[in-house]
Amino acid sequence: MTADAPSPAATASPPQRLRLIEAMAATLAEKAYADTTVADVVARAHVSKRTFYEQFESKEACLLALCDTMSQQTLAVIAAGYDHEADWVQQLEQVTRSYLGNLQAQPALLRTLFIELYALGPAGLQARRSVQRTFADFLRMQVDIARLREPHKRPLDPTLAMAVVGGITELILQAVEEGRADRLTELTPTVTAFVQAVLESLIPLEHRLTGDAG
């Protein structure tokens, strides 16, 4: 989020913009993105096409806004259930299950935002990178908070954080492609073990040998 002033359209009618994003989500739960039209979205949102184009320059722009909105909502779900004082391994499993469960609850949208988004070309790839960076930054922030109690732990490198998020994304993509979008929480043990291994690698060897792993 930047400090730049929002566009006049966004300032004038944020409820309409949100309504259109929600209408796009509801439409995609019933039909493929390729078959979705602006007319479908405005009909469900009960607004005019003129209102749509005041908020979005195209159907693709509305999809990108939906992608951003969903990522922020998912991150909020994760953050709300995170307890910095609790055992970090248990927290990792809980956060992972919350993240996967939130995605699992929206299987049709999941396919659109994890697969069909790439059909938008560079804009879709940029949106996916932005989402991944958001989650990578959240993971790095949790490590930084943990380091206040465990100063011997190394910070999480931004590139490594993106690699972790990218690996998780690939597991989710595979599940979606194989028709397992409604069973994403089954990935919880694998994802938890993967992230745990990465985070434990941030603990210097001498502290692991002495059992001082935090």
C-alpha cells in the first residue's frame, strides 16, 4: 500500500468496488473465468456497466483486484490465529492448517487464482509474485519477532522466504491440478515439516548441538 491518493472513482464509491469484487468471486464459484463476462459480474453486483468501468478498466483488472483481496483476507486469517508466546512448532502447524483450510473452503476460486490467473500473461504473473512476496514478508516478520527471544537465530533471507512460499504454492498447484482442492488440509504435515526444516536451519549448529534451539 502506498501513500498516493486513491483514484477519484475509488474515493467516490468504494462500496461499489467491493461489491464488484465480491460479485466476481461469486461468479467464478459457478463458472470458469474464460466464460465469465462483465455482464455476469454487474448483474450479480446489481450495478451498471458504467459503474464497473469507473472502478476497473477490464474484467482482468477486476480479477487481479480479487486476487489481492483474497490474499489479504487469507493473511488476516493467519495473523488472527497466531500466538507469538505459544510453542512455535505448534503455531506453525496451526497457521498452516488455517491457511490451507481457508483456501480449501473456496475450491472454484482457488483454481482461478492459482491456475487461470496465469492466462493473464505478465500481469497475472506479477500479481502472483506480489501475493507470494506478501506471504514471504509475513514469514520473515515472524522470524524477526522470534529473534527477540532467540537472538542466536539468524534472520530469514528474503530469497529463501520466497523459495519457501514458492514451494508451498507448487504443492497447492499440484493438488488443484489433481482434483484435490477440497482436501488441501491434507498437505498440512508436509508443509509444516518443510517450513520447520527451513526455520531450524536458521539456528547455528552450535546451538542445535547443545539443545539451545529456542
